[in-house]
Amino acid sequence: MEKIINNNLNGYPEIRNILCDKSNMYIEKKDLFNYGLKLAHILSGKGYHPFWKGFFFNPFTNKTPCHFFNTINLGNNPFKVHFETTIPRLGNMPRWLYTLGVKKLAAANCKEIIAISQCAYDLQIDYLQKEYPQYIKAIQKKMKVQLPPQLTLIDDYSEKKLPKDKIAFTLVGGDFFRKGGAEILTVFNRLIPKHPELFLNIVSSLNYGDYATHTTIEDKKKAIKLINKYPDNIKHYSSLPNYKVLELVKDSHVGLLPTWADSFGYSVLEAQAAGCPVITTDIRALPEVNNNELGWIIPLYGAGHNKQTSNSLTEQLKKIIQEIIQAGVNEIKRKGEKALENIKLKHSY
């Protein structure tokens, strides 16, 4: 079993894409950038900035292989890197730092560059063509697409413990409004009075002010008011351990991620692994893991969040849920079985 360095053993992307490989022993090592982050936090009071995770340099580990997520090794030891959008990922930093990162990706000790979706792969190639065409050949030959692995949570749809008198939907995600939470609540507020069989689980800290929706505390107050309006139909969990989330999904009919912005959407895979078809939008990598045979897709056509597009998303989501009610649980079961089979075929490594 080979020892491999990682810089964030508790990171969710690392757990989902790297640490799931049990054939290696991953050891966490701190580096100059980790200490830089701590110092910057002390001096400025500000938290995370992508620059501090964008690079890794530890002069005392120059022979041990590394495997990172969104992080480029500046040392001489061999390394692999997974990425979700483009890489280098440094935020608003000088171009020379990006150039340094690209050169390290092209260097001989960079062994593999793994896009977690075809969307990310295409974005990276487009970025290199525009900004660093001289490095495309050296970098592209190391690139590949590998969708995140996902263990099945059930072997057969019959294992699900579904409520007999309800149609249970579940949304999971801290950035509630970015994940389409406001539109979901609007739809359920309109439909519950006529369809009391609808039930909604929300696992979210109800974060607001994200980069996609720019929501405020007033939006959060409105959401809480709607949640409290239907105590028999909406259950809100501020947080749950991951194993509890997975149990909740196994007891649900349909997953929800009508998101405005997500680089991937791991909760879709978790829902599908529990036999839950999912309602998603068509942004970024979501069409690679969901379609209208496995679930339901709401097209956004690249539109950003505003009042008009929010209303459009709300109406499309309402239409889909009404169709689900009309079709009944057998249609949910048909799609859920296909979603589960797709996990077995495409995400079992």
C-alpha cells in the first residue's frame, strides 16, 4: 500500500473523489500555504480564499507522491490532481501566479489531471486555448474525465421504506437559495393545499447571500415562514450527519436539486444510489448524471438568477411535480430503478 500526501483529508470533494480509493494510504501534510492561510486569517480576519488551497509546497516531502483536489504541487514530487471547473484555481490573483500553476501542470512530475466531468474538461481546454495555447499539448495528454464514484445505498428498489400515504421529496444543501430552495418552497406552498400527500424534507442551514442568488436575511425569514406554515408537510433539519442524510434519502421518493449554480452536484448521485429519481436543472455537469429517463431536467439555457428566470424555474418545477402526482408512484419507481442501475453501471470503480 503506497503512502500518498493529501492536504485536506476532511474535505468533501477529497473524500468523494480521492480518499475512496482504499488501495492507497493517504496521509495529511500541511504546507507553506496552509500556514499562510492561518496567518492571513489572523491579520485580516477573513476566512477562505482559493489561493491558499490552489498551491501546495512542503520542502520536506519532495519524494512522496501527492494527490490533490484543485491544488497544484509546486515541489518536485510526482502528483495527480482532480479539478471541478478550471485549474489553476486561485481567485483574483496576478497572472504570473496562474502562469506558474500552468507550467507546473505541464511539468514532468505532474502525472495526471483528472476532470470530474466532461464539462470541467471542456472548460479547461477552452481556458488553455485562450490563455496558454503553448501548454495545451503537454497538459491535455495528461487529462482525463472521471465522474465521482458512488456506492449504491440499496441493491433493489424494494428495499426502500417509503411512506404509503405521502410522496416524499428531499433537498440537501447548505446554500439553500443557490440550490433552488426558494422556488421549491413557492411550488409546495401552491400545491400542498390541493395535494396534502406532498411531503418535503429540507436538510440545510439556509445559507443566504451566495454568489448566484445574492439573497438576504429577508429571503431567509420568508423561507422560514413558509416552512413553519406546513408543519405536517415540511420537515426542516438545520444539519444531519451524513449517514442520517443517506437514510432520509432512502426513505424518499424523489430528490431535488433545481440549482442555479453547482460545479457537480454530489447529492444527485447519493439520491440515485438510493433509488431516488431527481429533479435538476441543466447547468454544468448535471446533464452528465441526470436526464429525463432517470429523472427530470429543467432547462435554464445558461440563464442567471433574476426575477423572470426564477418565475420560469418555479413554473417548470410546479409542472413536473404536478405530473408526478398525476402519474403516481409507479412512474417514480420506474425512474428510480433506472437511476439506481445507472449508478451501478457508471459510478462503480
